[in-house]
Amino acid sequence: MLDKKNISDRLLKCFSSVVHDIMRDKGLTNFVLDPSIKSNLQQNKIAGEIFTINGNSNPSYNSHETLLAWTGLLSKSPSDTILVCQPNDNKVALMGELSAEYLQMKGVLGYIVDGGCRELEFINQIRFPVWSKFFTPRDIVGYWKPTEMGEPIKIGDVIISVNNYEIFDSNQGIGTTNFVQNVNLLRALEGELARTIGAMKNVRGARVHLVMPRRELFSRERQKASASVVLQVQGSGRLGKEQVQAIQHLVAAAVPEMNPDKISILDDRGQLLARGQGDSTATAAGSVAEMRTAFENRMRQAIIELLERTVGLNRVRAEITADIDYDLSLIHI
């Protein structure tokens, strides 16, 4: 059985075009990064396990806050991995001289960023592999900080996750038990659903947790399959009711004996988008709360869109708490 080091060593011996053709023949899509992300070194080639970084920019960040977050990122970066960063920014450099030297000393294999880099001359001298889109002297101080590490990110049309394909490369020996095989199958299904959902509009990433049906011994009743989905929404966007229902039906169609109303969905802000309680009583009881949530979402989005015309995109965050009198029999418009 191959370990991760052996897999990386074998990939290094392959032409990238051959790996591409094999993945294409396996039916995979959207696995090639934008060619505008270029290497700092000629004849540069690395292969290894991925560690993802996600972040955002905000001019209101103070210098101490951003520097502390960046040094924390460097200290948490695992050795023998390739760091892949989605900065969600096109103004600052996300790699420089000191950071590259530290990562190289720590044993990080290389760095890929959907954004900028600086001090390339020094980085080239120490032969640390970096792929980036542009060069700029501006750094992240007082402007950008990482928000997530080890979570799915999206670069162009490519969904990138930690251990994307490890599920099918591990524990495949002859002595693998049915239990381990079922666990691997479940994790693979969760991963595929997460990548499909993550490719949807306004969705940056997703985590899917499945509870498969299991019949208890000496019982005629069989447990219903259920699922929960956690969405990472792009920027200040919101998902409409139709898109939430589409995600429910997507997951239900992929899992035997699962009904869409047994799937709960929430976003990374902790807001419940679908209850997933699976009965009419719960639906009726939740209709009032859903009405209030829908109203709050509409008002929040209206405020954001209004203010962004003045202060700029992604610079407004609004929180609405509505107190609605449901006893009124008349509505004045």
C-alpha cells in the first residue's frame, strides 16, 4: 500500500499532461488552475498533499491584527505540504522574502496563490517554489488576514480541498473490512457532494455530513437517511429559497431512501436555511421563524446593496433582528 510520500514521488515522475489525460478519462472535470497563475522558477515541478488557506481584505484591519494572523498562519502550516491560498484580493502580495524562507526551513514544499507576490528575486535565490498571478511591493499589513485554514477553497472553477483524493488511496488493502469500506464510501460520497455544491453560484465551499439508513437487529423499522450541509457563502451574498431547495434535492438524489425534507442546511454565519426535520408539524411550527428569517434576509440585503453604492463592494456588514407582530389582521402598504 502506497503512503502519501510514495504517491508524491510517483507523481513527480509523471508528465502533468499524462496526469491530466488520466483524470479526464476518469470523468473528472475542473481540475486545472488558470494559466495566469505562473511559477517563479523555470522547470519548476512539485507534488504533494495540499493545505488550503482562505482570507479576505478589509482596510479597517489594524497592523498588529494582520501581522499576528499571518505569523499564526505560517506557524500552523504543515511540513511536506503544498500551501494553496485564495486571498479573495487582487491588490496585495501574499508571499515575500521572510515568509518564503521560513516555510522552506519548515519543510513546506511550495506555495500557490490566486493573487500577488513580492520580493521574487530573493525567493528565486533560495529556490522556493511559488506560483502567483502578479507582482506588487504592497504587503498585507493593515489590510488582509487569513480567515480559514484546511477548509475547501475555490480558484476559478476548481474546488480545492485538503485530502481530496486520499480516500481512495488509503486503506485499500486485501484485508480491508466491510466496515472500513463503508466508511470510505461514505466519506467519498460526502466529498463529491461537497465539491458539487461548492461549484454553485454564491457558494465558496461546503461540508456534507450523511447519516445512512441502518436497520437494527430484530427490528422491522428502518432508520431514515438524513444529512446536514454547512455552506460557505461568498462575500455578503445570500442563497435564495430555490437554491436551498435545489441543494436538498441534489443530496437526496445521491443517497438511497433519503427525502429532501430530512436534510438540514445552514451557512457559515450560523443561519439555518433549511430545517430538515422531516414532518409537517415541524414545518408548520417553523413557518413563522422562516418568515421572520426571510424578512430579515431581505432587509439585510437591501441595506447592504444600498450602502455598497457609496462605500464600495464587500465593505458593508449588516445584521437585522426583526420583531414582527403576527397577530395583526390588516397589513397597510
